[in-house]
Amino acid sequence: MSENLYDIYLLEFQHAAQNCIHRNKNLLDSLSKHENAASRISRAIIKASTQCGCISLCGKKEEIPTTQISGEICSDCREVIENEIGEELFYLAAIASAFDISLYDILLRERKKLEILGKFSLK
């Protein structure tokens, strides 16, 4: 898929979230829902490790290059995590729209920082 299509999809997603939020929620609700969605992502990942067992998370000091995940996430856990990330993206887009902030512009700026600083970006 071309980069321009990604740009259009991101803008359309942000506009759709803005339209839905204006009909149903206010900014405080969006902030609260975004925070809740972020914690649900963490919970879904932790459940994939502790309840399902399809992945194992390693919490030791990272040695580059390495991954902190062993195993492969099952389709059920993947679906839950993808849904939770989607919900968080929705509320993030709604918050950005409330302040007339473009997620696309933010992504471009952050991408540029990563390209310049690489692993030294301190994120």
C-alpha cells in the first residue's frame, strides 16, 4: 500500500472519530476512555502471558538486540489486543481532534526524530 493511502486512512480515521465523539462524548469522557483503553491493552497482553500462556514476558535488563517476548501470540489473544489498541486509537484521535491537532503531523514529526536519533531517542 502506498504511503499516500496510509496518510489518507489516518486522516479519515481521525475525522471519523471526531464525528462520533461530537455526537456522544465530551473531552473529559474522551480523556477518561483513552486512559481506560491504554490500561486494557496492558491487561490483554498480561492475560496472554499469564492466563492463556501463548507468550511469555521477560522482565530482565534488556541486552541489545533481543526481544522480551518468547512464543507466538495465539489468534484469540491477538484479536483482543488488536481490539484494545483500536479502541485506544479511537479515543486518541478524538482527543487530538478536540484540540485541532493532526495525528498525521505528530507521526511525521516523531518518525523524523526516530530517524535522526535512532535508539538514542530516550523514549
